[in-house]
Amino acid sequence: MQTANLLPLVLVLTLVAYGLAYMRSRAVAAPLGGIRNLKALPFYYAARAALWCAIPALIVLAVWSGFEGKVIQSIVIASLPQDTWPDSPGQASLILSQISNVAAGNLNPDFVPDHIAGAASLLETTESRSENFKAILVVLIAVLGATFAWTRVAPHINARKNVETTLRRIFFVCAALAVLTTAGIVFSVILETLRFFDRVPITEFLFSTSWSPQTALRADQVGSEGAFGVIPLFTGTLLISAIALLVAVPVGLLSAIYLSEYASKRMRSTIKPILELLAGIPTVVYGFFAALTVAPFIRDLAEMVGLEASSQSALAAGLVMGIMIVPFVSSLSDDVINAVPQNMRDGSLALGATQSETMKKVIFPAALPGIIGGILLAASRAIGETMIVVMAAGLAANLTANPLESVTTVTVQIATLLVGDQEFDSAKTLSAFALGMLLFIVTLLLNVVALKIVRKYREQYD
């Protein structure tokens, strides 16, 4: 049985265990005078049975599914004649792909060597047995866990404490996995970054003004060493992000103030959902809009006033990106402003302040930390955007502050460097990890600065 079919089966068994334990808890409580004589409500006995049924079965299913492929591949490779064993991981992958195609019926067994056809038959048999054993083991463990919990339904057992302890441990494991995943990502990026700096000096990476990672195949070709100066990329990133924030912050913040303080309920219920629809539009649609509408309009407008503008410009990408992140600023600022206690508004108005004075001197200072958080989220969204920049700003790594010229960003170059079949021993590919590490450090510093600003200007209210 496939894993996708086992999950619904485990869910059904969990619901059955929940129902049986719930009925047993009420049956046990009936002779004692009702559920008030139990150490916990029937819900907790049922929840404990469901946890005992689901958690062990899901753990076994996850472990089996995680190691199943590697174990089967090892068995299949070991079954081959010794003189045909692969000499490298690449050759092993090629042989396994051929065996898998034969087993799946995509390749005629008559067109491959006998040992490949035999390995394909072994692969098919082993996979079938593995699926059957996995299904039997998972169902057996689920049933045993549910049976154990069902027999432990007793008036003197505090099921609530057991359930809360189990859930607390599950939450801790989830939090630990999140932290470990983040640490693993950072660690892997650091390792690849160090490999890159073994090939390219860090001073050249940080202070050079030329970016051309297209290294040649032969040493005698022009540009065989490449150029890995990151300054043009970060200049383009900051330029486009600054234009986007100049559009999004005023529009988003002012719209949030209007919707929260001045708009009627009918107007708010109409405008706010329409505004938030902008967040659901795919970025590729924004990219088409920027490339086909905004960029030509900017070019034609610049020509009318005697300026020279590229068909792909930072201004086009920044304007459209600003429109895209308006909902982030507006929605978060609106929620933060509405979260300010109403008694602060009433007290300010009672002292004779106008509505605008109340907004400027009472509500805005109280909501400032949350507003800064929303702006920071919008800035992170702008820095990480790729599709709009590719379609509207281009791929040229130009070191310029002119918004009418074509530029590129760090994220665009990372995506470009890792597209297709790449050799991960070249400086060209490893530079993507160095860019990612530098972007991570810059984002981290941005968060630290924002937290300091929030702490400095935060006001305490009772």
C-alpha cells in the first residue's frame, strides 16, 4: 500500500480509537455517578487514545518511507554481478535509472543486459514486499496503540495531564525542527560560501564593481577567470527596493489610516477586500504588467521630456513592486492601528483634541512599533522579489543610481546561476551561495536595526 493511501487509513483508525475511548470513558463513569467522578473529561481519554494510535504509526511510517528508497537501491545494486558494480555515484544513478525504467515498463527488457533485467525484476518484487510490510506494520502499531490506550481508560487516571504533556512535547519537537532546519540551511550555505572564497578572494567579492560570472571553458579564452564583484548587484537591489518602498509606504500607511479612522463601515468593508486582492495576484502577472505596460510608458514619457530610458528599467520594476507590496503595509498597519485601545481615543477626544491630533499624537505613536514591523516585512518582500525584476529590470549588472537604466538584483542572479544542470565545483555556481549568505547577513542586520528602532520608540500603555 502506498504512503498516500496509508495516511487516510491511519486517520480513520485514529477516529475509531477516539470514538471507542470516548464511549468507554462514559461507560466507566456511569456506575460511579457520572463523568464528574472521572479524573478528566471523556474528551481527554478519547484524545489520548487518538494520540496513542496516530503518533507511533506516523513515526514508523515516516522512518520507513525515509529509508525505504536507499535500502532498496542498495539491495538492487548488491544483486548485480561484481564486475558491473558502479565506480561512481553518477554511474550508480545511471544504472538505477535504467533499472527503474525497465521495472516501470518504460524500457523493453530485451534491449538491456540480462543482469539489468534481473535487477529490474528484483526491484519490482522488493518494492512490492516493502509496501506490504510497511502497511502491515503501520496498521498493527496503530491498532496496538489504540488498544493500549483503550484499556487504560480508568477513573483514577488523569488523562488530561497525559494529553497536555504529550502535546507540549509535540510542540517542542516542532519548534526544535524549525530551529534545526534554519541552522542546517545556514550551515550548508556557510560551507558552500567558504568553498567559493577558496576560489575567489573575499575582497574581490565585496569591493569589486564588476559582475560577470560566465567563466570560460579554456584558460586561453577571454574572461576565463570571471568577475564576481557584488557591488552592482546590491546597488540594483537597494535601488529597486527603495523605489518600491517609496511607493508602498505612503500609499499603504495613508490608506490604513483612512480605513481605520475615517472611513465608514460600508466603505471599509468595500475597499479593504479590494485592496487585499493585490496580495493574491501572482508575481508573474505583475511582471507582465511591468514589462508590457509600465516599462514602455516610462520609456515614452522619458523621451517626451528629452531623457534616455531603457526598455527595461529599475523604475518600472520598482513602481510595480511597490504596488504589489501595498497590501502588506496597509493590512498590517490597519490591524495595528485598530489594536490601539479605544479608551485612548476617547480620552484624547474628551480632552479637546481633534481627530487628526488624536491620530498624530496618540494613536500613531502607540502603533509605531507594529507599523515599523509591517514596513520591514514589505522591505523583505521587495528585496526577495525575482520575477518582476527579471521581466521589467533585466539581467544586466550595471553599477548605476539612474532609475531609468537596466539593473539586476541579488535574488535574480541567484536564480540565474542555479538554473539548469550546473557543476557545483565551479566558482560560477558557488557564487550563488555566497550571494545568499551575504543577503542573509544584510537581512539579519536590517532586522536588528528595526528591533532597536522599535525598542527606542515603543511607548508603554496601560
